[in-house]
Amino acid sequence: MKYKFIGLLIAILCSSAAFAQITVKGTVKDKAAIPVPGVNVFVKGTQASASTDMDGKYAIVVPNSEAQIEFSFIGFATQTITVGQKTVLDVVLAEDNQTLDEVVVVGYATVKKKDVTSSIASVKGKDLQTMTVGNVTESLQGKVAGVQITGAGGPGAQPRVLIRGISTVNLSTDPLYVVDGIPMGTNINFLSNNEIESMDVLKDASASAIYGSRASNGVILITTKKGRSGKTKFTVDMSTGYQIMDKPYDMANAENYANILNEAYNNSGYTDYLPNAEQYRGKTTDWWKAGISKGSSVTNTSIGATGGSEKHTYAISLNYYNSDSFYEIGGWKRITSRIANDFKFTDKFSAGVTLNPRYETWGGPGNWADFVKIDPITPIYKPADQLNGTENEYSIYARSPSYVWNPVAAVKRYDDYSDLYNLNSNAYLQYEPIKGLVLRTQGSIEFGNNIRNIFRPDFVIDAAHEKAEINSVERKATTNVDWTWQSTATYSKTFAEKHNTSFMAGLTMEEYESSDVWGYGEGVPNNSDLMREVSAATKNRNSSGTSWSNSLMSYISRFSYNYDSKYYLTASFRRDGSSKFMANNKWANFPAASASWRISNEDFMANANSTINNLTFRAGWGRVGNQNLPAAVYQSNIGQGYYVIDGNVVDTSFPSTMANQDIRWEMVEDINFGLDFGLFNNKISGTLEYYQKTTKDMLFLKQFPTYSGFPANATIWTNVGSMRSNGIDLLLSYKNSKGDFTYGADLTFTTVNVEMISLSTKGEKLYGSSNRTLTAEGEAPGYFYGYVADGLFQNQTELNSHTDDQGTKLQPYAQLGDIRFKDVNGDGKLDDKDRKKIGSPWADYNIGLNLNFAYKNFDLVANFYSSIGNELVNQNISDLYNGASLTNKVNGLDQKAWHGEGTSNYIPRLSKDDNNENYTKFSSFYIEDGSFVRMKNLQLGYSFYNKFGLDKLRLSLSGQNLWTWTKYTGVDPEVGGGVLGSGFGGWNYPVLPTILLGLNVAF
């Protein structure tokens, strides 16, 4: 009996064991048998989860032998394994095909990189997150061959982005940004680095022609992060630091300033301006310290959550970015959120919706140069004996005789801020009625309201010059409503296993509407913050309001074919109709075609596969356009003016802008040849490309000639000619590992050569930047145009010999130490005909170097960027060296400027009058080498895995823009500007060195 009882007990225990929990252990490795840390391990249908440690080991409790464990990690295919009777489960992860083949986004589709036939560069979001920037495009600098990015400078400013140089003389050279399939214009300040999954740059027309009329400057496609099925994963990413603002020049103290001005006056025949310079010793006013802080703070914080099920995935993020100005007030703050939901209702029907609300506020004084230029003798505040007790708080400051307004007072008075409230929504529906046919419709609508408030208090610092006798208040509200709708049908089919085809056709429509209202008034009863409203104004109230809109309708199609993953062909066609053009030229066509040959897949390459992993030749041609015109360019506008006739003032109207019925689309035709390669198990890989772009019928706002009878400022939009550019892009990558040490390097190299082929009339010249740049046939557009400074007159012999054939001096007012201007054409006269090309703002080469290292839990990245071969105009030379003004000068200028033969051949003698026009003639004296090399980023990080209850904890220390090498003596060598006014450096807001601490948490 007892044996029966024991047997029954054993049976019961065995039966219970079927319901007992089981602990499963194991190691996760890749196909090279290297442990993979940080792999997500969870039991499907439960909350049980774990992660692998640094040795790839894990342990997890499952409810029974039928449980399924899912292993997932970025870069590898997700594996799901049923436990069965195993308690030790070792897993080998296979590389995810999408990651292995680098899936990239193209217009209205995604493809594997090996199937791409055009010039497309892809950057993953994780490679952008090592930098803390307000505009994510700054993180691209040096990472993409063919893309030149000029730093934004001030808080909230937008960097200049050029894709393969310039393709127009129009005002804007910015690329088109497309976010999650929706065109978003030319500014993506609303996006945080941490929200981005990838950025794909369409560099040639065969890739970008699908975006037609807005793709002439290139297209950047941005894919934001989406949710993934599984338990909710949370991330917290923080960085905070300090931007360093050093005084850009060593300026004269009060005594040295007096000596400099006295010498300038003496050299011009005047008595000392400030006699007894010694009296100012030790009495220097430190304007910089009084108004500019040593630096400013910057903070970037993001929190996110992703997760979901097979039917519904979600991604939620919230970002706060703050960049203070280096004044006591001002800066830029942005709060943005992204809420993405994707639904899979059936195997055939899916949908998604994304909401992106944001708030921005910005503003700050722009007079930082005045803290350098103002004289060091004037005190900040008026002496007590000059105050009578009736002054308001803005009138107690001293006035400088240099005519630079008191910068401390200007900051105190500053009240000019903008607030932006914006909501963007994006939704799609997708249906696959039969296998291979995908129907998709997607719409987006964006609401924005920008409110700018300005208050200018009344003050009297100097009754004759520096004052505002009545205060004023101003408010402008601009409302934008933009919507986009696009529908596509895509059919993909494989025939006989080796013939792969895909055809897409669709329709898109876009409309952009804006309106503004403006109110102004004067005489607010007091300067209190509570009274700064237009309704509080008692005098001169005024208001206005305008509205405008433009729309675009397009038909799109694309066909692609490949045979056996060896031979590829892609062709696309887009037809655009824009409201900005007249009826005769409203529509334009944008075709493109490209092909590639994957040589490495040929049978004759089989023996070389161990060395050559990828070898692909590509060729493409396409046509893109530019419709960058004002919304109402088809209208003629009337201006108003006043004339005196027989002693009477007559109010009259006149045409200010004329419509051009014959204006045509600006077109860019592009050819591209490329070679992609991967060697030695892809340790070495890269791309080498040659491109050529030809722009035709460039759009340009021209002034009517004076003989036309129209007023001098009357303008008309017209087509002005053609331009050609060509160059080479090179991307070279290397990656390797030895034990726990992994390392890699990416080198990008770009050349750009631009030449004007023709203008609207033979011999025509387009001037820019106050006639200091010229665009003419056979030259790059917007080159610097001025006189040639041929050193300084060192002695009387040199001065006397600078004459024409009859002995007449070419520079009759010149004295020893003045600039000798060259008689370029040798006609014995110094006039406008002696102006020539004296420099170009366009770089010969742009180079980027990106290094990465990792050892166990440590990681290190370093990014460098270089621009080589361009010139810049240093406009600060006049402020720093010119003795004709009363502004402060560089320290020791009286010794640096010419003061006797051989003392200088660059800085002219100090002169109060400057009769030789050393500083007023635009000449090569102002031109400097603008080449530079900059360390963009240096970051050291350390990661903890499965510690402190977290999946991952990473700490980092970063330095951005820490080191710059350049011969340019201006404030900063990263200088932007429009095409016809590029490269004019002055008191531009510098790119600041920044020290940051970072924290990244995942759980």
C-alpha cells in the first residue's frame, strides 16, 4: 500500500512540475561567435524580460515548456524560440537583412542600398545624437560627401546647407526637407536629434526628380522613430553644458586708444584728439565684462517610450532644448513632442497617425560687436553731476563720442521676442488588396501662429543723437495653414525568380496659406512691463494686414527593374503645376533615369568574393526644378512716392514690381556616375562619384535699367541665364575589431567647380552686396570684385613713381604708408575699370573625418570638418584699424600700423581723413584666406549594462568646436550668405566652443 501511495505522490509531483516555472539560461552570440551585450530577451505573452550582459549571458524565468522567448537587438533579425525541455538555450543572432543591406529611403518608398541606382547618402540617427545642436543638420557636417554645412551661429539660427554646391543665383540655396514622407520646407528646427531614425540625402537629380519643382537644391529625407512590438521601453537622454564666448580681439586700453587717435590726428595735420594720454592710464572701461558673459548654458533633454503589440505600436517623445545667449537676457527655447501610432488591423490593412506639437520662443540683442567697438574711455553711466533726478531707468547711461550707442544701455532697453505655437499632424492609410499591390494615401496639415512683440522705451542719453523721445509698442501675428495630400499605388512582382519589377503612380497636392496682422502705437503712459500693449498707446496708432497663398499639384510615377540582383534600371517622371507661374508656363515635367551594374554578383567575380564583397557601377540622369518665387509674383505692385513740383509736394504712385508674363521654371539637369565598393569583408568600403549639374533659366529679381522710365528701385522677376557645376564626391570607410577593441574611420571628400555659362544678354553682369561681388560669364557666381591692393608706399621714390606715362600721379592724395592700388588695365588711370576678381567665397574642397573607438564599456568619437581654398572678406578690418573713426582699435595699433619704411606692408598708416580711401575702396586689402579645419566634436562615454535596475546607463563628456585652425583673422571662418553676397565675414555670431555632460538611460 505504501508503494502505491509513494507512486501516487510521485505522479502528482511530476504533474505539478508541468506547471512549475522554469529558469532558462544561455549565451547570445553573433555568427562570428562574438557575445552580443544588451540583447532584449522577453517571454511572449508575459511581462518577463531580461537583457544580456557584457559576455552575452542571460537568465530568464518562463512559465512552462511551451513558452516562447524572443531575442531582439538593433542590427540583428529578431528570433523567437520555443523553450521545450531546454534549460540552457544558446542563440546565434543572424544579421538583419535590412540593416545588412542598409535600407534607405527614396521618394515615396524604401529600398535596400544594394538596389539603389542613384546618389543617396544615408546617416543613421545614432550617429547624429553624439552632438547637442538646435538644428539637426549641424550634426551632418562632415558626415556626408557632397554636403557643405555652414554653422548657424546664434541660438535658433538655421545653418546653410549646400548639396553639391550651388545650383542657382536665386535667394535660397536650401534643400527640401521631407519628414516621414511629407515635404516640410527648408527649415527643420522643430526636430530633435533623438527623434530621428535616419536621414537620407538625395544628391543627384535621378534620385530627387521625384520631388520635381523644389528639388534643385537637393532633398533630405528624414525618418523619425517608430514603435516596435514588445514591452514598453523607456529612454531618457540628457546633455547640459556651457558655451564659451571669448572676446575675439585684444583691444586697446584707454591710454593706448588715446595714443592711437592722437597719431591718426597728427598724421592728418591736426592736434592731439586726446592730449596727455597718460591721464587715462588705469581708467579703461571694460565694456565686454559689463555686458557679455564668459559664456552661456545649453541644455537638451529628451524622454521617450516605445512599444506595442502585433496590432498596434507606438512611439512617444518629449524634448526640451534651451540655448541661452551670452547676454544676461535672450536665447532660444524649444519644447517639442512627437506622438506616433501605427495600427495593423489585418494583414492587408494598416494605418498610422503622428502628432507633433511644439512651442518655441526666441530673441536677444544683436549688438555684441558694440561691446568691442565702443571706445574704452567713456564710462558706462553718466557721472552723478550730469544727473538731475528726472531721468528714467534707460537714460542714466553715458554717451560715447565714437557714435557707437551705449551697448549696455541697448541691452537694458531690449524687448523684442517671438513666440511660435505649432501643430503638425500626419496620417496614412495603407491597403494591399492583392499580393504585391499597395495602395497608400497620406495627408498632413500644419497650423502655426508666430507672435512677435516689440517695445521700445523712451530715453534720452544724448539730446542730439542717442535718444527716443517717445516710446512705441508693436505686435505682429502671422498665421500659417499648410496642408499636403498624396496618394500612391505601388505594384511589385517577381517573374521567373530573377526578374524583379516595381511600378508606382500617384497624385500629390499641396497648399500653403499665410496671413498676418500688424499693430503699432506710440506714447504708452509709462515703460512698465504691464503697459506694453498696443491698446495702451495714446498716439500714432497704425495697423495693417495681408494674406497670401500658393499651391502645387503633381503627378508622379516610377518604374524599377532588376535582373538577378545584377542589372538595375529605375525611371521616374513628375509633372508639376504651380500657382506661382503664368498660364503659359504653369506646368513643367521632371523626368529621370538611372541604372546600375552589380559587378560583384557576376559569375566571373566568384573567385574574388573573399576580397571584393561589393562592386557596383551606377549612372543617372535627371531634371529638377526651382519655383522659389514669392507667392504673388504674377502681380504688378504699386509703390508710393513724393515729388516736389513747382514748390508743391505731390503724392504719386508708380509701379514698383512688374509681373513677367513670360517667366519660366528654373531647371537643373544632372548627370552622375558612381562606383560603390566593399573590400576584405567590408572592412573597407566607400563610394566614388562624379557629377555635373547644368542650371538653365535661372530665376532672379532684377532692377529695371534707369533708361526704362521706371523708378530706380522698380524690379521684375525674370530668367537670367545658365550655370554649370561639377565635381567629385568620395566616401571612404574603414572598420575593424581586435578582441574587445573596435575602431573605425570615415573620410568624406568633395570638390565643387561652378561656372556661369551664359546670362540673359551677352556681356551682362550681375552685381551683388553693394557692387562688391560680380557674376559674369566664364566665372563662378558671386566672386569678390574690387581693386588690387599692391602693398603700401614705403618711400618717396615708390610714391613718385606711381604715375601714368605723363608723370601724373595715379593716387594724388596718397602719402607714405597708404595703400598702393594697382592700375590693372594699364591705361594710366585708377577707376572702375581697374576692378577685377580678387577672391571667391566657394571652397575648392570640403573634407570630413569621423573617428570612432570602443573598448569594452568605453567609447570615443571624434569628428573633424574642413573647408579648403575659399576666400573671405574680413569687414572688421575697417573697425579695427581705421584711424578715421573714433571706435576702439586693436591693442598696439600705433605700432602695428605703418609708421616708417619697412614697419608694415599691410596695415596702412593711421589717418584721420583717409584721403587715399584705404578703407573706403573695396580692395584685396579686405580679402583673407578662409580655409579652416575644425574639431566639431570629441566625446568620451562609458556604458553600464543591466545595472541599477536599468537596461543601459551611459555617461559622457563632450567638447564641441573645441579647436579651429585658420589664417582668417575675423570672428569665425564659418560665414554664409546668399549666392551673390556670400563670404562677407564681419561681426557674425561665432560658432561657440561647448563643454557638455551627457546621460543616456534605457529601461
